[in-house]
Amino acid sequence: MGTGKRGLMATAVAVVCAVTVLAAPGTAFANPTPSPTPSAGPALAPAKDLEAVRKKLDKLYRAAARATDEYNAADEKADKQSTQVVELAKKIVKGQEKLRKLKDRAGAAAAAQYRGGGLPAEAHLVLSDDPQDFLDGAGRVREGHHATKGLLGELTRTQEDLEQYAKDASAQLKKLEAGRKAKAAAQKKIEKQIAQAEKLESALQKEEQERLAELEKEAANKAQTAWLDSGILNEINGKASEQGKKAVKYATAQIGKPYQWGAEGPKTYDCSGLTSQAWISAGRGIPRTSQEQWKQLRHIDVQDMRPGDLIIYFGDASHVAMYIGDGAIVHAPRPGRTVTIAGAGSMPILGVVRPDPGTGSN
């Protein structure tokens, strides 16, 4: 999930062609057959120890993924709160200008009364000897009363508005500061988890690192095989909507780009940064984080999913990928990895969500 900001769509014809071949009827996605385990010398860690390392790394990176969702959520809130503070500041400036003009008008009215000897308009009217002047003046007095009353009312309302804007701005600034603290705390969590994982990996010899990568593939293959053996793929035959096709095209064009927590492209992505930007490129804005995508988007049964739908993984909704058809997904896996194609069942599926209301055919 990474530190970059929104990216633009890129095209990769070769990748799209590869996905087209991959999605050909009757072809079920599976990872390549794992290569034979390299022979380990006496100094290399036993396989069971490497498996323990793999599980530990998985735990650390999942903790980093959860913290990245927290970071992304805090970042999104901070952006909204900053915008609201700016809008309130504009209202305060306009309100102050309006109040100044109203006070000028009130001052002019007071000055006019002073020039009239300090007597109210009614007194001048009573002192008039001309009946017609009296009648004309009575109308002007009524108009003056209404104008004065309206001016005072407007002054009061404007002052009240300014006070409310100031209170709102103060509240938003407090929320903004709290959001920044939450963002900083989440960043510390991410960096701590990733640092621990990198330290664990760096302690391995080159041959052990290669074997560890094989163990990761084997675990993913095992999960994918079990998912396919359930027969689920026989039930999944939905066709992508037009927006879904655009989203898939964008996502697959990013294959090979590095994972970076908090990033939304165009050079790096985290898991939800990839899926949210893919759908923005298709003309549909969706929530930024995998957890909010799970909460806010329409839930779909796994057997009804179609290319472009998003698969949410793990019980805490800490990972998301895009389904591209024939049992395959495209996703940004974790730090140290790149955007890639994998098996849809290679991780524990929490559920499937659909960003677009487009029909497509199921």
C-alpha cells in the first residue's frame, strides 16, 4: 500500500495479449511447476527452519498491510479535512468582507441621523408644517424603519455565521491534527514491520533466499490447487462489463512495477492503490483502501464474479486484487515484490466486491 500519488494509465500490449491467451476457454490458471529444491550444503538452514521464516515473514508483511490500510485511510481523511478547512477559510474571508460593508452602511445611517440634529425621523416629521410633507415623510419613515431593521438583522446573521465558521474551522483543524498523528503512527508501524522482515531476509544466504522464494510459490500453488479442485471455476463464467475491461487493461499494464506502501502510481503501487487507480481509469471512483472497498462496494458471490471485480483477502480485509478471468488475479503483493499475476485462490478469500453497476453477462 506506499507513498506515491495518483498515476495515469499506461498500455502494455504484450501483457494484454498474454492475459488474453491466459483467459482462453478451458485454460485454468496455475502457477508454474516449482523448480526442484536446490541441494543445501551443511551451512544452509533446514527446510523446516525456512518454512518457519516464511510464515514469520508472511505475518510481518500482513501486519504491514494492515498498517498501510490505516495509513491510507488517515491520508484520505486528512486530504478531505484540509479541503474543508480551506473552504471554511474562504467563507470566513467573504463573511468578514460582508460584515465590513454592513458596518459601513450602519455607520452612514448613524451619520445621517447626526446631521439631522440627532433627532429621530419621527420628530422631524411632527415639526413639519406642510401636510403633504407630513404624508410623504410618514412613508419614508416606515421605509427607513424597515431598512434599519433589515440592516441590523443582516449584521446579526453575518456575525453569527462568522462565529459558526470559526467554530467549524477549529473543529476541522483538530480532526486534521488527529488524522496526521494517526497517519504518523501508522507509518511507524509499517516501517517497523517491514524493517523486521527485511532484517530477517537479509540474514539468509543467497541460496536460502532462493529456496524461501520457492517455498512462497509452493504455498501459493498448494492453495490455488485446492481452490481449483473445489470445482469453483466451473461455476465462474461471468463476462466483463465495458468499464471492467478498461480496469483490467489498466491493472495488467502495471505488471512488473514495484510495490510501495501508500503508492497509487504511476511508477509504484500498493494493493488498493492499484485497484482504485484501475477503476478511476475506467471512469469509476472507488474507496482508497481494501477495507473500505470491502465495506462500501457491492458484495458478489464468488461464483458470480467477472473480470474487473475485486477479490478481498484475509479476515481483516487487508489485501485486495483484481480478478482478470480464468481463475487469475493481478495484484501488488507486498514490499520487495512487483505487480504480478497470481492464482485467485492462492490466498484466503474473504469475499468479492463489484465496483461498477454495469450489466455484463453472468
